[in-house]
Amino acid sequence: MNPEVEAGSIDVGPKADRVKIFDTTLRDGEQSPGISLNAAEKLEIAQQLARLGVDIIEAGFPITSPGDFEAVETIARNVEGPVICALARSSFQDIDAAWNAIKDSERPRIHTFLATSDLHIEQKLRTTREDVKGQVRAAVAHAKSYTDDVEYSPEDGSRSDIDFMAEVVQIAIDEGATTINVPDTTGYAMPQEYADMFTALYERVPDLKKVTVSVHCHQDLGLAVANSFAGVLAGARQVEGAINGIGERAGNTSIEEFVMLLHTRRPDLGLWTGINTKEISRTSRLVSRLTGYPIQPNKAIVGRNAFAHEAGIHQDGVLKNRQTYEIMDATTVGVFSNALVLGKHSGRHALQNAFEELGYKIDGAQLNQAFKAFKEIADRKKEVTAMDLEAIVNDEMRGDTKAFTFDWFELHTSSDGEPLAKVKVTKPNGEQVEGAGSGDGSIDAVFAAINNATGEKARLAEYRVEAVSSGQDAIGEVSVVIEIDGRTAAGQGVSTDTVWASGRAYARALTNAERRRGVVDEAESAAARAAVNNPVAP
Ligand code: KIV
Ligand code: ZN
């Protein structure tokens, strides 16, 4: 499904003030606990990132699993516009896998990393500074033999000895690295400290002026955007981050926050990005739905309350002059109006037109599938809004063939008042299974019945339901996190019926867990193979 959006508010300004946006939603973002996207979902996100106007998409880490390799390759072959980047450690095997995955892209980039902090060198890599220098030299040269566009990151850069890191960065530039990204891997840095580190690095490595300098920050102390901003003020012109700030542990820099900071304060800063800000909300909702990670209501820019005014005194002020309490216009980030679009009697053609108006071009089998889902919703809901239609698209068009699907349920109450559920579920191998279960409430009973039907021993860790649009008949969007075999998996489902939405969300979480299990198994065997074939990196 490809929303087609006209070019929007793309800024222009002096080139030196242009900040490139490097999106790692599909790599660092996908490393968040519980997230596991299939290739079709990753492609859908990558296509939306291209419409958003990011400069670089880090599509994945191909050596980690055949699934990740396939997703990166699919994105490289199908997404036009942004540079498509793949991550690799410094071993030749990693770099070869990265190159093989992206080689069909019009604009391929290899991103290789190796830590420069003594803590990582001694405790994690169990090697020496000299060896790190040799590995970086070989890795960048090897990557460069494939493509001109090579990025090197000294992992744990913000906790590295500056003189040693400068030596390694100089080696990477000498071997042809075109982007040097200095990460605050652990989210430990403070803004001034991070900026000073860049100033010190520029002093020690004058050649940094010939390449793109990049920031990559983590959110452990809630400073990812502030640190990224400090790095840019110190001279960096590439910012790495993820939509909704997802990523390892507490996450990465929120791209939407960083972009809107530059956009809103442009008169003072003069810095700009190529982002079409009107695509921000839609991108955020898509990432939230496909990852199963809900957006906190008060999240800056994309939270449901980001542009809402609750206190009477604020509402009064905004009615008199919006600028009293608003620094941005909601339409700038593409927040939909919740206007009525379709009713119960609307036909297939009207639905297709409505989708087109929203920027989605669908026909054939996709239109039939969307129409069926629309009818089910329109039978229960008086008005189907733009937000509802978008939820239908995101929910129905996953393209996941190997999935658990929640097909049917029936609810009863036992003679002693306990809720009972019967369900039918299709397993990823196509087999349909039935099961029954009881619980504290109907939804709990459905989850127990799904476990019994599938034989899965999942435990519900988190459950959340939110309305997609307003009104008593609103579509409910359910997000669940399950725990299974010591790992977590997230899932999300939408319907006007909360039990349906919950069953779908649970089935998707099981699918994600299954995929993750496969990914982990594949990755473990790949790592074992790598250790046997190549015990020491090049
Ligand atoms: O946080 C980090 O250091 C990373 C590197 C791979 C850039 O994600
Ligand atoms: Zn990171």
C-alpha cells in the first residue's frame, strides 16, 4: 500500500546549513525489546520514510539473520530516493553480507562500527587499541572496495579517550570513510560534554571538515534530542534517530522531535532538513501500529495530546490568539482532521476515492480486502473517519503469510459466573486449531483460549486499549505485550469490537514471538558458523 503524497513543505536554504536525517527505525529501532517486523512491514515503513523525505534509511543489520538480510535486500531493490544503508561490524563477513544486501540500491551505503572506548576494547572485544586500529583500517578499506559511500562509527565514542578515538577516526578517513558518526551508545553524555567532544575531535582531526560528521544518541537519561542538537551546534550535519524514538533500551533520538526543533526555530538557527513535515504524523502512526509500540499521549509532536489544550485558561488564550499557547501548527506535522469521510452505504468506488484523498492508491485484491474490512466497521459505526480508514489500511495490509490469525470467537459464562471463551486460530503453517479457556474477564478468557488452541505458553505482560477516533462507537486500537520463553513480543489490532481487536493483537504478538524465535535461532546458528569459520575478525 503506497500513500502518494505531493511534495510538501520541503525547505530550501544554504547547503552548509542542511542537516541530513539518517533514519535507523528499522535497525536500532527494531532492536527494541518485543519488536520483530517482517520484510513486507519493513518495506511499508521504508516506503513511508522515503515519502517523509529522510536522507538515509538504515534498513537493517544483514549478517544477523536471513530474515534481516531479505528485508534489507527488498528495501534496497524497491525504495527510491534515500540512500539505503546496511550495518556491519568490522569483520569482512559482516561487510560482505551488508554489501550483498544493498548492492541493488541506486544509492548504497555500508555502515561499519567498532568500539574505541577502553571499556569496550578490553571487556567486550577483549583486544587491544592497536588491534582496533588495524581492524578499522581493514574494514573501511574493504567496504570502500564495494561502494564510495562508507560510514564508520567508533562505538561508545562519547566514553572513549579522545586522542585514541581521533587516531582511529583519522585512519577511517584515510581509508575513504565519507561519514564519521560518533555515538553516545549508552545515553550517558550531557549536551555540553557531547558538543565539547566534537570540538576536540575537529581540533585533532582537521580532515573531519572533508566528511559528513554525524551524531547518534540514546535516550537513557532523556537527553537524546538535546545531545543531538548540541552535536549539530558543534558542527555535525547528520542526525541519526528513529521514528517515535524507538531503539535499544530507552530508545534513540526521536526524529520527529529533532526535525520539528529545527523547523520551528529555523529563524533563530538557520538550520534545515529535507523532511516533508506533513508526513510526520502518518509515519509515526504507521511505525506504532506495525511495531505494536504505542505512543505515549503526551509525547512531543506525535502524542495524542501534543496539540490539545485542557486547562480553561489555555483554551481561552488559544481562542483569542493561537500563539498564546501554541508554538507549532498541528497541520504542519500532518495531524488529520477527524472529519466524516464515509458512511454505511458508501460503495467500493467511494472508498477508493477516500483512500486516494488520504494519499493511498489501492485497487484489485487490496481494494477488496479493504472494502470487506470497511463494511465490517461501517456496520457497527455510524461515521467512518479519515483516521479509521488509515487504521484499516495499516491493520489489514500487513502481507504476512506466515502468521497466527485470530479467526473466530464465542463468549459464554459458566454456571458460577466465570467468563469462558472458545476460539479458532490459524497457525503459521496454515493449520486451523480450536481451543477454549476461562479468565478474569472476556479478554483474559480469549487469551487463555488462544494459548490452549495453539499450545503456546504466552503470558500477558501489558494490555492497552485506545480509541482511534472519538465517539462511543469508535474503533478500538489494542496493544499487547506478551512474555514467552523469556522474551517479549508486541502486537496490535484494531476493530470496533474490543474483543476482536484484542484477539488480533494477541495473535500478532504470537507471530512476532515466533518470528523473533526464528530470527534468534538463525542468528545463533549464524554466529556459531561465523565463530567456526572466522574466529578472529580480519
Ligand atoms: O549506539 C550505537 O553505538 C550504535 C552503533 C552501531 C552506531 O547503534
Ligand atoms: Zn545505537
